[in-house]
Amino acid sequence: MVNSENRLNELSAQEWLRFTKTWFIHNPPRRKKNEVLHPAKYPEDMIEGFIRFFTKPGANVFDPFLGTGSTLVACHNSQRNGIGIELQKKYADIAKERIQALQNQMQLGEIGPEFKCKQLVIEGNSAKINTIWEQLGLPEIDLVVTSPPYGPMLKKKGLVSKKREEQGLDTQYSDDKDDLGNAEGYDDFLRRLVDLFLPIKDKLKVGGHCVVILQNYMDKGEYKMLAWDFAREMSNHLQLRGEKIWCQDNKTLYPYGYKYSFVPNVHHHYCLIFKKNGD
Ligand SMILES: C[S@@+](CC[C@H](N)C(=O)[O-])C[C@H]1O[C@@H](n2cnc3c(N)ncnc32)[C@H](O)[C@@H]1O
């Protein structure tokens, strides 16, 4: 075999091969006290896998829906520079706290000096990305990795949201009209989501990747094909390279539709992988 340079990442052949499998099981660990307020956090070690595959150390990674800052924690741990935008102050503050805690550990010498990449939390609206980029003089991006609101699905009142409500935890991100989770229905949501990604494409380097994690879901008896619809729409703008299906097998099964109809317990997500090719 020709021993040519690895242009994408620093993985061994075995690690590379393993990552190309199109499904995986990842059960998120129990969340820490300051992270549990947020209704839909993703696991940082899982995201680190994507960052390590699609970039090399020192690369610039961007998350337009930062939430509690998991992407930036993954960037810190893998020595990449991270930029994240989050609309809600309460979540941006959690992200800042988490990054600050990692930096404090560094100062105390608990983690080594090789972790010198920068993590930037921006409180703002990702629909205004051009202005934000210009005002802060931000760089080109090697990788976008994110999980947007899953449509207006958090607005649905169900067994899970009832349980969170009882515990005094958020069941939706906000009432803010700029929050994509508050879009006027599914079609409006999908249009706003795709529109938000168009200027992001311009910030991505040629050859850079964009990983978007989404889920299909049942809404009032209708199955919303969010992941598939987004993949189709976005593939007009970036090349769809494929998907990795993230399965969770430790979630509670609820008896939706029991004895009258099939109603799925949707315990998988689509990690959609796009690439920016030269125009
Ligand atoms: C699925 S969550 C992301 C969770 C994140 N991956 C984590 O691990 O914490 C989506 C986030 O997008 C935020 N959001 C919604 N609309 C936004 C917008 N227009 N600009 C920036 N953030 C937005 C929500 O407040 C929410 O925190």
C-alpha cells in the first residue's frame, strides 16, 4: 500500500476504519448538576470522535447552537480551537463556566500545557452570523459540528417533559422568537434552519466538513422527517457524504399507541455529514 500523507486527520488506519461504520451506540453518561437544566445536551466524548476524524489539532471548529458548550469542551480535550454561538444567556453562562473550569485546571497544572487552544463562547443569534463574524474578526472554519433544536418538538407536552417539569428543569429552551425551537410549525422551522446554514457555508474552508445531528419525530400522529428533509435541502448547498446513526439503548420505553397503533420510541439520531467542495 502507498504510504501517502493523511490529509484529513491524525488517526491510525484502524481508528479511521472504525469511524466509517454508519451506526454506533452511545449512551450519554449521567449529566453534571450544572448541565441538567438544558433539555437536550449531547455527549462531548461522542463529539470529540467527529472532531478528531474531520480535523487535525489546531483547527477551527464552530457550533452555531452551542447550548451548554459540549462542543467547546470536546475541542479543548482534542486541542482544537472552538467558537460557539448560543442565543440564551443562561446556557451561554453554563458553557463559559465549563470552559473556565477547564482553564482553571490548566493553571493548577492538573492538565498539561499542550492544551493551549482557544475556546470562545458568544451569546448571540446564529441567524446573524455575518455580522458576528465581521464584528469579531473571526477566522475560516475547518469543521462545523452541531445539534440544532429538533424542530418545534420540545413544545410538545409528553411524558418526558412532564417529568422534567416536576423536577423544575427546562422543557423548552425559551420563549424567544429568535429561538428556532419556537418556529411557527415544521415548514417554517425547516426553512429558517436551512437559511441559517447558508452564510455558515461561506465561513467554511473548501474541503471542510459540516456535521449536523438531527432526529425524525412523531408530531400529532404525523411522522416528521426532519433529518431526511434537512439532508435533502442542504445537499443543494453542500455535498452530502453520508450519515452515522447514533443509537441510544438505555432510554425508557413509553407505551405510546399501545393496543391501537404503532408509535415509535425514537431512540436514534442522524449525524449528517456534509462537505464543502470547491465551486
Ligand atoms: C439541541 S440544543 C444544543 C445543545 C448542545 N449541543 C449541548 O450539548 O449543550 C440547541 C440550542 O440552540 C439554541 N438556539 C436556538 N435558536 C438559536 C439561534 N437562533 N442562535 C443561537 N442559538 C440558538 C437553543 O437555546 C439551544 O440551547
